[in-house]
Amino acid sequence: MNKAQITVQQILQAALAVAAEKGPGKVTLDAVAQASGLSKGGLLYHFPSKEALLSAMVQFLVDDAEQNRQQFVATESSKLAAFLKARECFTQQLSSNTAMAILAAAAEQPALLKPLQQHNRKVFNDILAEHHHSPEVMSLLLVSEALTFHQLLNISPLTPEQHSQLENYMTIRAQELS
């Protein structure tokens, strides 16, 4: 990784931290510059606008989720099983940074979520095609999404044990459907 890539990563991590610590509405160029240890000019060199920064935050999260999923595709019995394992792992690794970044993007400009929407649509269609558009597979995908967002937004009605039981059940069903 070269210096510019390190700086971009540093900026994105700082932006995620600002979103998590202060809320999505507080992701300003000034706040991110201060959190990243760069001047505002240094930040603007990499991200010429707040929209560009928010867009990069969403893309960073999409890329991270996809990389995580691809690691499981190589070891699991199906794309569905890989998706469920990756989603579980990804959710456990995250603090509220992801939810805050998504909320920041949606609050500023809903169109910034287009890469996330496209990624989800592509992954879902790929999995559904592998399973002949099974309604059970669709249900498992949507339950996985609901669990993720409930956990990220800290609004889940489930206890950690119930959450774990449900994830285990879904993983077993995905393996059985392979």
C-alpha cells in the first residue's frame, strides 16, 4: 500500500469514527480532517467534497463486505451458506460505524446508497439463481438482513442467545439446501 492509499484509509477510518462517535449528521469535512490528523486541504486533496467522502465511505463498506463474503465462498457448500457465514462474521466485527456511515450517506443524499443497493441485488440474484429462486432461500436472505440491521442499529428484540440460535439454524438450513 502506498502513502496515498494509507492516507485514504486513514481518512475513511476517521470518517467512520466521527459517524460512530458523534452521529451521522456530524460527519463534516472539518471534523474528519481533525480526526484524521490532516489539514482540511489535505483532506480535500483526496475527497474534493463531502459527497465524495460519503460515497467513498459507503464503497469502502461494500468492498469490505464483499471481500469477507468471497473468503467464505471458497470454503462453504453454497453461495447461500457463504453469505450467511460472511454476514454473521461481518456483523460481529463491526461496531456501530457501519450503521452510522450508512445513515450518514442516506441522510445526506439517498442516491449515495446506490452501490450498496447494486451490490445487495447482485449478491441476492446470484444466490437465488443457484437455488432456483426458492422462497425459502429468499426468506433466509431477508432474515439475515433483518438480523444484521437490528444488531447494527441496536434495536433487536432478540437476546444474544436467541440471535445465535437463529443464525445457527439458518446456517444449517443453508447447508441442507446445498
